[in-house]
Amino acid sequence: MAYPADVERRGAGMNDDALGAHVVEQLAIAQRDARAMNRDLVAMTCVGLLGEHVHDDARTAQVVARALCRTDADLGVILPDANDCARVVMDCGVRVAVEIDLE
């Protein structure tokens, strides 16, 4: 999941309401695509600038986590490491998986 292209190009974030709505919209698309392939969507990750913001900004992490909970309470999120923002996500009731670099 990423910010819309125009937001990514500007290098800015989104207000909380717009971001929450965007997350819900993107999850609906991902869930539809998973169902079409007879797959379960069990976790998601944020990429690009949104990924950076979820990793570094507790407020953004909280907005994304709350939107996930509203959409699919069983869905987890994948983060690059277990930092303070991971704790914020977990405190919202979202499971967190941490990436492991095997190199």
C-alpha cells in the first residue's frame, strides 16, 4: 500500500481522514484481488513514502492501524523492524510481522 501518486510526488502526507479513507479503499482492492485468485489476504505492508511515515511517525502508524482494524481486524501489517511505531500499531490491536533480512 502506498500514498496516491500525486501525494508521493509532492513528498507530503495526507490528513488523517483522507489517509484512513485511502487505506480502506486500497484494502478493499487488495481483498477483491485476493478473492479473485482464491487467496486469503493475511498481511499488508506500506511502501514508498507511506512506508517511511508508518515506520517513523506514530500518528501515521495509528491512522493506518485504525483503518486496518475497521476494515479487517484479522489483517496484520509487515514492518521493517520493531520500533516505537510498531508498538503503536500493536496497541491498536493489529498484528505486526517484522521483516528479516537473511543476507
